[in-house]
Amino acid sequence: MLENGLVMALIILIINVCYVSFFTIRMILTLKGYRYIAAFVSMIEIVIYIIGLGMVLDNLNEIQNVIAYAIGYGLGVIAGMKLEEKLALGYITVNVITKEYDKDLPKQLREQGYGVTSWAANGLEGDRMALQILTPRKYELKLYSQIKELDPKAFIIAYEPKTIHGGFWVKTVKKGKLAE
């Protein structure tokens, strides 16, 4: 009997990890505007949810099931976030401010396929170069290390753009021409 109880708790834990992972991915897809994919994922999510919750509610007298459900929920949040990091949906805009005005940082980054707009800026300690770089999120960490390699003291701020329209770079990325 104890073995059956532990198997049931393990099944509930696994089901809840899957459910919450799907929930997290669905929320991210919804926020990023992938409404039809999000709707499909939600159908799978709700089936998993009903099965897992049903198992717990049918056996509420077994405390290990409730504990497994709670632990599965927490692990599902972590698993969903890790999945989202791997999917890396969307784009990131990176603003860079550098003292290295002499270096041809924009040209070097453009040669690697990044969309770069640069302009002269003035900071507290004098002239600077400001750059705005657009890249798919899957290349975000690679971009940071390339910037730090070219200018270890660069000031970097990143954010996700909500809308992207126009420009040559968007067409280039859609054709898969960003250097890996």
C-alpha cells in the first residue's frame, strides 16, 4: 500500500511539473503575441491540469499527494522558466555607451550580422559613442560577450522591444543571415 502511495505521489509531482511548465510557456507565448500557438498549448495544459488535480482531489486523505502537488508546482515554475530561456522567443534591444570612440565597434558588430545604429553622445566625463543594437534573444549572451571583448568598460542596458517595423535588418534576420 505504501508503495502505491509513493507511486501516486510521484505521478502527481510529474504531472504538476508538466502542467506548470505548459502554463508558463503559454503565458509567455500570449505576452509575445503568439496567440494561436498559445491557444493550442492551453488545450494540452488544461488536460494535464484536470488529470493531476483530479488525482489529488480523489485522494485528499493522502497528505503526500498534496505535498507532491505543491512541490510539482514549484518545480514546474523553474522548469517553465528554463524552457523559456532555451526557446528565447523574440528580440532584444541593447543600448551600449562606450568611451572607445576611436574603435570601430559598430562596423565590427554589423559584420557579425547585428543591426547597429550609432551616434555621438556626451557623458559626464566627455564624448562617448552610443549604440543601439537589435538581435534575436537567442544571441543575447553572445552579443554581450562580444561587446565586452571589444570594450570591457562599455555601459550596457537591454530591453525587449514590443514592436519592430521596417529597416533592412529585420529582413536579414528573417532570412537567417545573422552570424552564429
